[in-house]
Amino acid sequence: MIRNRTWHRAMIGTVLVADVVIVLVGGAALPGFLPFAIGTLVIATWWALARPAGWGAFTLVVAQVLCATVPGDAPTTLLQWALAAAAGSAVILTHLALTLLASWPARADLPRATALRWGAHAAALVWVAIGAALLGTLATTTPLGWAPWIAAIGLGLIAGTVWQLRANTRKG
Amino acid sequence: MRSPWRPSRALGRATAIGVVLLTAAAFGGRGDLAVIGGPLVALVVWAVATRPTAGPTVRSRLSTEVGHEGDSLTWRVDVSTVPGLRDVVGHLPGDRWATTTPAHGHVAAAATRAATVPIAVRARIDRWGVRRLGPAQVGGFGDFAAFAWTAPEQLVESVATVPTPGVFTSRAALPHPVGLVGQHRSARVGGGTELAEIRPFRTGDRLRRIHWPVSLRTGALHVTTTYADQDAEVRLVLDAIRDLGERDVETGRRSSLDVAVEAAGAVAAHYLTTGDRVGLSVLGGAGVVEVPAVGGHHQLARVLLGLGRAEPSRGTVGEERALRAQLRRSIPPGAFVVLLSALVSAEPLAHAVRLARSGHAVVVVDTLPPELSGPDATDDALRSVTGVDDARLARLVWRLRLLDREREAHRCAMAGVPVIAWRGPGSLDTVLRQAARRSRAPRVASR
């Protein structure tokens, strides 16, 4: 069992780290956007952590998406795709951390098996963001004629993931 | 049939944001929006694909149905594993006198391949009586807590907690032993061991009773006579109409019902060891408790279990009816009645007087805690006892109540029902000796 204080702090830390990543992504695209992004995220984070089961969580995730995407253009370089993957990972981790804070009883300890499963699921979703960014990188750095093949790879990855998912979760 | 699983707010959030981002990415040509929205949509697809549909069944049980004061028990709730169930959370609270570990009662467990997911708390029972654990709330989650289930019923468990009897001994014999065997000397002459007298031989006397030294010395046959050994019935009547005072485990402070239960347990234990029959009636209270008078080792457990079920009255009409029915119930002739009462309710005292007038030996044991009967009662205690918030007014009300109580006790004493305070060993000796003397004294009989 992971003591309630420990997992609480870990989730709050995850949200704060994700905020920092979003600020860096937004700042890399447009440094002048930083003060606005920091102000927005501080207020939204405070609201979300105070009431993770309410609208604060929704507001924080939307604010993170806006702060990461509004300052920049569509990514074309490898660095821009990497920043997009970082932003995607930060958003999904924020969503998962807020979900755990909202659904799990605040005073209850977290079973280690639950923590491991949530960690594995979070890692899988982060890989989805990274995979999407890799596909985007391929799409923007390869000739236009490769598009059908890249689309086929993407669809194949999605189909394989769904098949694996169903095979692993519907057993027994 | 509708599924008992409900989509959570988190699923709605992921769906809304993910779909909007992917739509914007498609129409706006923004790959970064697809990278951010992709994992959210993947989460939604994953959660929906693995969503549980069947409602789990919940089974609750305690490790024991009867406990003793200070015992610990385990309250376990088993939730059946259904496809898609990942985690089970629960709130299993104790009550005022049942301390759970963890104290807040929130527990959680991850589903495994086993048929059930158990969640449990340990509970230490700090006071006798019926301890009710709960109401418990149990819920479960699917993947990503996207679908949530809440058990439709709130679980409540109760455990009868047997009190620890106090210490009591008595050297005085009971006044009206009527049984066939026992350790009390009968008022009548009969087969026994204790010498009554040596008297001249009469027709019908057994030859083995002839006392030869006296017969030779006097020149006429003399026989020895003995007192019969008999047992008695002790009827404990517990006044549970009101419980005055507060129980505090740390300071050792007890309520009137605590004192009464401890005293009743001690008296029962003592007289059962001397071979008497002991019965119990709990007057008033939330449940009718009647334990028939029986002797033997197992009777103490029955009496203690009955005491453990004693609860202060809630003042309902049903309880009043039950009380009236209990007061009408007859008590066998010759039974020694011990009424344990805080002397603040009129009905039990009137019952004691009625029993005394019908020929029973009755003793009233005052169980009001000393801290309430003296002038140094705290303001909080008086507020709790009187229900009056103003401390000065509460003190005045309680003073009037004590005067009324003294008057009732005096009237009882005048009607031949002694009222004594519970002091543990020897508490009843004086009144028992007085009752025995009264029963042996000559009486005026009308012819």
C-alpha cells in the first residue's frame, strides 16, 4: 500500500510538472506568451487541485491545451514534433492525475497493484502521443507520395493496439 | 436492464476535449492538436472497450457475532469480481465505541484473478452493548476510473458485545431459598448438614438421627435435627429506561447503565457460583431482554449476553408497550429481586414496591455514578444529563431532580424496599441479613 499522503503528493507533483512542461512548450514557440500562460495555469491548477472532481479539472486541461498550441504554428520540424509529444504527454498525465485525485477516496491508501496498473496505462498513453508525433514527423519530413503508406502504418498501429487491448482485457 | 456502471466525469472530459482536438486537427491541419488529442481519444476507446457491464455482488461479514469488551474483530466486505472491475474502494466506519483501523475507515483494494475482492477494517470494541458498524459504502472502478459503480445498499453490521462483569461477593444468605438443592440454609428443618437442635425423639424420626450421648445422659431418646440446604432464585431487573452520564474509556468514567450492567454481571456471577438460579429482565430499553432463571455455568454467558443487548430507551410507543408488558410479568414466589436503577424513572421503583408488597425480597441498587450524585458534577455532564444548555439552569434542574430522587428512595425504603449504592463486594450483605432476620421473625397472622 502507498500511503495516502505519498500518492497525493505524487499526483499533485505530476500536475505541477506537467504545467512546467506546458509553459516551456508555449515559451519555446512565443516567449512573450509566458506571463499569460503562467498566470492562467497557476489559477487553473489551484482550482483543479482544490476541486479535482469539479469543473476546475476540465478548465486546467483546456488551459494546458491552449497554452501549448496557441502560441505556435503547425509543427514541421523534429523539435516541434518533440515539443508537441511533450505537450500531449503532459496533458494526458494531468488528466490521469486529476482523475485519480477525484475518484479515489482522499484518505485511502493506494494499493501498489493499482499504482502499477495506472503507471503502465499512463505509459501506454504517453507512447500513443509519441507514436502520433513520430507519424507526424514522418508525414512532414518525407515526400508527399509516402502519405498513403504512412497512413497505412498509422491505421495498422491503431488496429493492432485495439486488437491487443481486446485480447488482453476480455479474457476470463 | 440498465447497467449499474456509470460513466465518470473524467470520461466525459477526455471525450469532449479529445474529440474537439482531433476535429480541429483534421479541419485546421494542425498535427500538434492530433498529438495532444490522440491519447485522450485512445483513453476513451480503451475505457469503453474494457468497460464493465455486470454489477458486482457484495457480501459483508464480521469475524465474530459476539464479542467481549476490548476485543478486536475484522469487518470484511467481499466484492465479486466481474469483467472490467479494476479497483474497489469502501468506507467502513465504526461507531462511537468501536474504533476502526484505519480510523477513518477508508479502504481500497485492487481486483485480482480471485473470485472476490476483499476490503476490510479491524475494529476494537470499547464498550459492551450492541455495536453497530456502518453504514458502509462500497464502490468500484473500471480502467482509468472511466466507469464507476456504487453498491446500491449501505451495509450495516452489528455485534453483541458482552460486558465484563464487576467483582461481587456476599457472605449473607438469601432470604427465601425455595429450591431443592443449594448452599443456602433453609428457614425450615430438613435434610441437611447444619445442626438445628437436639430434641426428644418423636414418632417418625429416623433412627440414624438419634444422638446417643444426650440420650444416655438424659435417659430418654434424643435426635439431632438439621437445617435443609436449599437454593434460591435471584431475579436481576435492570432499569435501562435512561442512561445518565458519559462513558469515557480514558478517564474510566462510567454512565449509570455501565454501572448497572457491571453490577448485574457481578451479582449474577456470584450467585451462579453458589448454585442459585439467576434470571434477568431489562426494563425499558430498545429491545426486550428476558433471560429465564436457570442455574449452571452456561447461564452466566446467557445473562452477560442479555446485558450486552441492553440499550437505553428511545422513548417510542412500542418501547412503552413492551415496558408495561414486562412490568405485568409475574415473578416466581420466593425470588430475590435485585433492581439496578439510577432512580430517575418512576416505573421501575413502583414495580419494586409492588413486588415487595407481594412478598418478594427486593433490593434496589442505586447505579447513578458518584460524579453525578455529588455537588462537584461538571457543567458538561449536567448539560448532557438534563438537556439544558444553560449551565446554571442545568445545575438547578439537576438539583431538583436529585431531591426528587431522594424522595423516591425514601418512599421505597418506607415501603420496605432498601435502596443501597453499588460498592462492589459486600454491597448487599447488610440488606440481605436484615431481610433474613425479618423472614425469621414471628408474624401476626389473622385466624
